[in-house]
Amino acid sequence: MIVPPDTVSLSDYEQHFTDRVDPAIRAYIAGAGADGITQRANREAFDRLRLMPRALRDLSRASARATLLGEAMAYPIVVAPMAYHRLVHPDGERATATAAALTGTWMTVSTQASVTLEEVAATAPNNPLGNQLWFQLYLRPRPEDTLALVRRAEDAGYRALVLTVDAPVNGLRNMEQRAGFRLPADVSPVNLVGMALDEVVASRPGSLVFQGMLHNAPTWESVAWLCAQTRMPVLLKGLLNPEDVDPAIAAGAAGLIVSNHGGRTLDTLPATIEALPFVAAKAARRLPILMDGGIRRGTDILKALALGADAVMVGVSVLYALAVGGVAGVAHALTILQTELEVAMALTGRARLADIDRSVIFDPPRS
Ligand SMILES: Cc1cc2nc3c(=O)[nH]c(=O)nc-3n(C[C@H](O)[C@H](O)[C@H](O)COP(=O)(O)O)c2cc1C
């Protein structure tokens, strides 16, 4: 896998991915819920925001180092949890984790990873640079299966749990359906071998969705139960509504991830960069806030930090880079984002992440 020399931005990786990857796999990876309105909104909302430059500030000691959950990180960037990296690379999550470790980027491994969580951890252990691996969890129908995953993640050295709360039922993935996407025989959720499936209880009276698919769906009590089972911090991923902040804190969450699942679940949800300031205001620095959805440029990261995020997650672009360039592609893509963030900080005169506040966003004077 050789990264084409004209690949200089994350959108170049997207273009090369589109040119190369099988249409059904493409529909799964790049696809969105229903009509893709939220997925597009994630990008459009970033593009509408303009930045206010600052000239001639002293940047001689500038740095984009961050602190998250009390730990230092090289850049405020975490790889988002994504299922089935082996769809686009034979080493799957191992390749992504190697690239993340090489670039000092923390990474979240999905419950639905196509490589076992132990193999990923063995490839890219938490290292002296402080790189962390996090494990993303969907609560299993049987609590003992959830606990088994939590213990395995603890034993393998994962440092936090990311509990995804915005997908108790799958989004309507019309693009995947039209393309006829099916998991290839050699790609599967290997962490879940032997566990009970999310059975659809079709025989129950009532709605297939409510009494069928959601008959066992998690609630705030399940979150409190999970937080009490582990010493790992538990971050909740998939919140957009400020009304969910207090219940999350009451249940024991250590952090919140403002996310609409990259537009893959409920279509017409708002763009995450638009929801972020409301969630951040409600949280009032009681716990760290991350966001994802549409991050493609260092300027997007700067905007997210300005509007209340402590760090961002990067999703589908990482898979684009993995498909196009393997380990080198992902390392290159993450380095591009890091460099772009530094350039954006320099040209807006912000020497530290702590200097990035709302005043970095250009507010046109109202006439
Ligand atoms: C192919 C793919 C698979 C995903 N799988 C998961 C998953 O297993 N668990 C999860 O919490 N989020 C999953 N997500 C959502 C991402 O974690 C993240 O919220 C989203 O991709 C961020 O938006 P972006 O892709 O625009 O960066 C997935 C996203 C993609 C593109």
C-alpha cells in the first residue's frame, strides 16, 4: 500500500478511498443514516464557522499538549471507536493501533472490533509516552457478558471505557441496504464469540422495535451499574442534549462525548459542533467533554476546543487512511491533523490549548 503523493489532506484520503474500495464496503464505511442530512450537517456547520486571527503573538513556547482525565496527551485527538477495521486492511485494528501509537494518539477500540481487544493491546501497549487505549462498550443483553468484556479490557491494560448510548437500535442505513452490504465471511465481531446475541424477540406482542429489539435496552440505571463495576473511568458517547448531562453525572460518568455517531444513527439530529456549546455550558467543567462528527481539519479541532471540547475524536477519516495507506496512511493522516491544529493555533495566536476560547470564532458584527 503506497500513499499516493498527492495525498495532503484528509479529504484526499477520502477521494482515494472512494476510488478504490468496493461499493458495498464503501456504503458501510462512508454511509450515513437515512438521507445523510446529519452527516452533511456535521461538515457544513464546521464550514460556516469563521476564525478570528491574532497577529504577532509570542509563540516561542507554544504547544498543543493536552490533559485529559488527569493524564497528559501529546495532542487533544483520540481515534473514535469503529467496527471492523479488517474490512479495509488485513491487520485491521492492529494496524490502526500501531499508527496511533507511532503518532502519540490515543485510540478507542470498538466492541465490534475485527481483532480481539487483547491482540490490539499487545500490538500497541500503553507506552511511556502515555498513549492510551480505551475500550468502547455496547452493553450486552446479559450483564455477565458485559462484565466479562470489562474484565478483559482491564486485564489487557485499557485505561477507560467508552459506553455508547446513542445506538440501542441501529439507524436506518438505507445506503448500506441499497448497496447490499454483508460482512465478508472472514470479518466478524471476534470479541463477542460465545456471547448471547442482541436477540430480536419477534414473538413478543407489540412493536418489533419497542418490545422486540429494545426489550432489553439499557437505561440510566444500567450506566450506574456499569460505573460501579470498574475502576476505569466511564465516558458516555452519543449525547447531544444538555438535559442528559445531570443524569450522566449522577450515574457516575467520568466524561461525555458529544456525538451523533457521525450521522449514522438518527438522521436530522443536529450537527455536533452546534450541540456542543449547550452541553458544555450545562456540564460547566464538572467533567471533560469530547466531541466527534465531521472532524477533517486542524481548524475543526480548534473550533471544537473553542466551543467547549477538551479533545476530539476522529472517525471515518482514519478508516479512509487505513484503506489507502495502511499503517503509514493512518500515521500520515493523524500527523496531518496534528500539524494543521498547530498551524491554526499559531495563526490565531494561541500558544496553549487553554488560550483557545470562544473569541477565536469570528462573530460578524450585527448591523
Ligand atoms: C465504519 C464506522 C463504524 C463505526 N462503529 C462504531 C462502533 O462500533 N461504536 C461506536 O460507538 N461508534 C461507531 N462509529 C461512530 C464513530 O465512533 C464516531 O462517532 C463517528 O465516526 C465520528 O464522526 P466522523 O466519522 O465524521 O469523524 C462508527 C463509525 C464508522 C464510520
